[in-house]
Amino acid sequence: MIGGRLVNEGRYLKSGRGTTQGQFEHSDVEHSDVENRGRLDVLGGTMNQNFEFAAWRNDGTLNIENATLTMTGYQADFRNGGTVNVGPGGRFRFASSESGVYSSGTWTVSRGRGGHYRFGTPRRLAWESALHLQYGHDPQRWDRRVPRRR
């Protein structure tokens, strides 16, 4: 999708081993280009979202397990006012220049087989929320993998 908006108010399920691609450009300052107000489950394969002058907002629940969610772009913000769960085998990656990650919601990264989060090159990190890191995380380091419990 180039231009326009995608709003999820129900449940969106990404499963299977394939890759789902999204391209979003030129955000309306009043709205995000992608808004999750419901439940977004990324439970298999990869979901790649590329943003140019655009935004991604989560006010619902975002679950990533045994899958990868990658957000890249330029001047592309990720705003979380809901819940982000990075479960076993899940990977959340944000790498966007001149961008920001803003959160007033909750983040949980599980230990299990190891959840993984990475904030690559955001210009701004603004946290007003809880970052629940289970078993061995250092919240000052933004590229971390939760170790497996032996």
C-alpha cells in the first residue's frame, strides 16, 4: 500500500512461513498510517513494514511469537499506547533513521526460547511505560536477546 491508511479494530493474524510486505508513505499529521486498535498476531514467518514520512501506532495488543516483525524507513515513528508482547521465538526490530519510538504502554519480552527486541537507529526514545524484561535483560541496551533458561 502506498499512501492511505490501514486500521485494525478486530484481529489480524499473520501466520505461515512466508513474508508479508507493507509500504507506507506520506503520513497525514492527524493520523497514523497504520493503527492497531485491536489485536495483531504475528505468529509465523516475517512481516516487513517500510515507512517514509509515516507512522505506526499500537493502541491495542501486538503479539509476536515464532516470527519476526521488522519496521524500517525514514522519519517513521512507532508509537505504543497499548501492549507489545514479544514471545518465545519472536523478534521485534525497528530501524528507521530520523525517527522515534514512543511508548506509554506496556512491553513484555519473554524468556522461553528467547524473545528479541532491537531498536536500531531511532533518533528519539521516549518511555513513559513499563518494559517487562524477563530473565537477564539490561534495559539500557537496546539490542538484546533474552537468554534461554537451562
